[in-house]
Amino acid sequence: MVGTEEARLVVLRGNSASGKSTVASSLRERFVRGLALVGQDNLRRVVLRERDRPGAVNIGLIDLTARYALDAGFHVVVEGVLYADRYGDMLTALRADHRGATHGYYLDVPFGETLVRHATKPIADDVSEKQLRDWYRTRDLLPGGTETVIGADSALHETIDRIMDDTGLAQLPAVDR
């Protein structure tokens, strides 16, 4: 078993440019302290400089990082594309092992909107429309109905409010660390 009954685990998934990182950092800002942000892009691209492929090392590193933070008493947000076929087993095991409440969200944004959003990102010139199209998966949900789907029509503040309320983070005091 991992974490405490009080610790919240939030898994935030969706296609590239669906808003995952913005939502995750906004949750952290709102909560202030005591919430660890475990970002797939940071661990995969920055720490390991690894390609996203089946069986990649970052899968285990995401799992270990989330578990470590939960065991240390942090609430944890795991965010990334986290394709179901590559990361699903790890996320299912993490959910099963976590003592506290776990909430999963999938940001469901149509491909056309991801193109619009992608154009505003610093990596827009480095990643082509063809690459985005190759990476895009329609409703790549985890099995078992464990995720709440949030559509592109949900404004950022609405998405943050919903997740804060659903998870109970809105009612919890920030931990001074």
C-alpha cells in the first residue's frame, strides 16, 4: 500500500495541447503547498530525455515519484498524455495501491482545437501538425470507467473548480512545508 488515507491522488490525462499542464499547475497554485506535481513531460523529456514508447523507463519513474510523494504525505497530481496502452497498467496499480482517494480526469479536446492551442506553445515551431496528428488518440480512456471526461467547452477556471471540489482539495488546508 502507498500513501495515507488523507492524501489525494489525481491523474490528469489527455492529448497533447489539451490543457493538462495548465490545469495541473493551476491546481498546484490554488493549493499552494503540499501538492506534488508529477509531470510526464518533465520526467520523460527533461530528466531522462527519452522517447515515449512502450516499456520506456519514464513509466517506472513516474510511478516511483508519485509513490514517494504520496508516502511523504503529499497530495499528488500525475499529468501527461499517458497513453492507456503504455501507462495503463502502471496507473491501475498505483490507483489500487493508494490508500486515499484517487480521481482520474481525461481532457477531451478535438484535434482542431489542439492545433489552435499548440500554436501558442513555445514548441510550436518544433512539432508539426503531422506529428500532432500521429500522436492524437480519440478518447484514449483507461478501462473500467475510472476517469471523468472533461470536454473542451469547460473553461480553465471551471475545470480547476471541478477538480478541487471533486477531490476534496478545496476543503483541505495547504500543508506548510
